[in-house]
Amino acid sequence: MEMVLEKTADETPKRPTKRWVITKAFTDQNALNPANEAIRHFATELGFHCLDCPEELLDWPDALTIQAGDVVYLAYPTFYLSIETDGKYEVDIIEALHMRGARVVLLVGDSLILREKVSCSQGELKSLNSADVLIVPNNKMRDQFINMGVTTPMLHQGLYPIKPTHDMPSRATFNRDKVFYTGNLNKGPFLKTIQQDAVSLEVFGPNVSEEIIMNQSLKYHGSFSHADLTEKLITETGFGLIWDGGNLPILSRVGRYTQYNYPYKASFYLSLGMPLIAWRGSAVADVISQYRCGIVLNRIDELGPTIQALTEQQVDRMVENARNLGEELRTGRHFMRVMAHAELFETEE
């Protein structure tokens, strides 16, 4: 990494220290892209400078603008770069930043180990323990990291903030008989077999199978960019479904992982005023219980009967709470407070 590291941290900075945020660009249909856009948006409001993850660390001229004393926030993991290198990519970029004299805060949105990407385990552990501070989604992921041997200090981010690009639909038009499911349909095998006629299950996303298209218990609308999907859903109201795996998520790898992460779609639904529906064992279920902004299920086949059993008063309360939380996420206030706290925490260390 001679090009990146040719200037070392021994020199006194020739300018005031700066704060940087580094994110990976993804295609617009990948939920990580709007999530990273939100990170960049609110980081910019805090005065951060934004950089893109380099494909090749050996050819990263942006690194030469980072000086000793700067603080760099890195959106972790970079996924494709991580998986291609068995987790070594982040290890290398953290080392490069440290050799520049910068302090590194990892904005941990996901965990490759908890996703059961076993080949990446050593790289992930080294990355997490090499950083100066970790900002993790919730205490469930924090506790698992501690059990894995992570010793880096950790703060909680909470749900993803939402870049305010759209208005919330009118409260008066809420439709309790509609449930929306968005995202990578490979993660929702339950869509192939679910049998229900109690609600209108509206499905959007890539990687659709013939079984999903032919399932009469749902309506498949196609795959859209995040911007186009937002435009379609701002004219709709209903519940937002978060469900990976089969009827009982704990039985599959993708379902088990929901115990630890906050998917971006949770914030997206809330930003549209949609109460959430999630598996009782998921991390999002804790948010639903805390804010009373939706319902939790043990199995997906409870979907229709549970919604039908709700009173109008219960629905009204869920909708109001979901809208309030969605409005809060659109301000980014909590996210920015955590970012600032991480920097202060580093200074105290």
C-alpha cells in the first residue's frame, strides 16, 4: 500500500482536523444504497466530508487527503468487497487509515459472522477489534459481538435514519386490509407457500420465482428502483411486513439473522406511516414493542387472523405511533447524536 501510505502520521497536521464518512456505492435496488445515502446526508449536515470506498486500496488517491487526528467513519461491511476477500478488505482499509494517523469508527449495519458467512469470520473479528469505536444497531448485536470476543467500545445507533425525500401519506386514508412486503424476494421463501385471503398482500422486489407469481394469496407488482418504489407507496397505506425465511424464521439462516439486525425497510415503512409486522424473535420486534408501532407474530400464518382481531382503537394507536417514529427518523437527530457521541468518546479515551 505504498501509494496510500507514503505520507505517515508523524507530521503535525497542516490544517484543522476533519471528519470523514466512507461508504460503498450500490445499485439503486439494493437497500444498502438508500441506507448509505441517508448516512451521507446526515453526516454532511454535521460537517463531514464524504468519500467512496475504493475498489483497489493500492490506488486510492483520496486517502492522501486524510491527515493525522482526523476521524473517519466507515460504513461496515462493504459486503461484496468483504465477501470477495473473506473479510480482509476492511482489515486493510482500517490499517491504512490508522497509518495515516486517523481514528476509525465503524458504522456497523450488518455482521457477516451473524449472517453465517463463516469464511469471513477471522476478517470480521480483526476489523471489529481494530477499529477505535463501533456504532452497532442494538444491544442484541452488541452482546453477540462480546460473546465472539470483540473488545472495542460500542454505542447503539438504533433504526436507520431516513433521508427526507418524500412526504408521509395522509393519516385519514389508512387501509388496515393491506400489507406491503418489499425487498430481495430470495429472502422470503414463505411467499411461495403462504395461504391466506384475509388481507391484500402486496409484494415488490427482485428475484421473484414462478411460485410467488402464481400464488393467489398475494399480488406481485414487480421490481423497482428505490425512488420509483417510494413514489408508488406514498399513495398507499397499510402495514409494512418484515419477514425473512419461512413460516418460522428461526429454522433458516436468513430468518435467524433477523434476531440481530435492523433492516432498512423498517425505517422505510415507518417513514411512510406504516405500522410494522415482524417475527417475535427479531430485533425489530423489540422496537415494535417499545414504541407500540405494529404487531409481532410467532409464525407468518398468523398474519391474517391477527390483523382481523385488531380493534379500530388498536389500529389507530399503532398508526399514530408509527407516524411519530417515522417523523423522528426523518430528522436524523438520534443518528447524529450517536455520531457526535462516538467522537467525544474517542477523545475521552
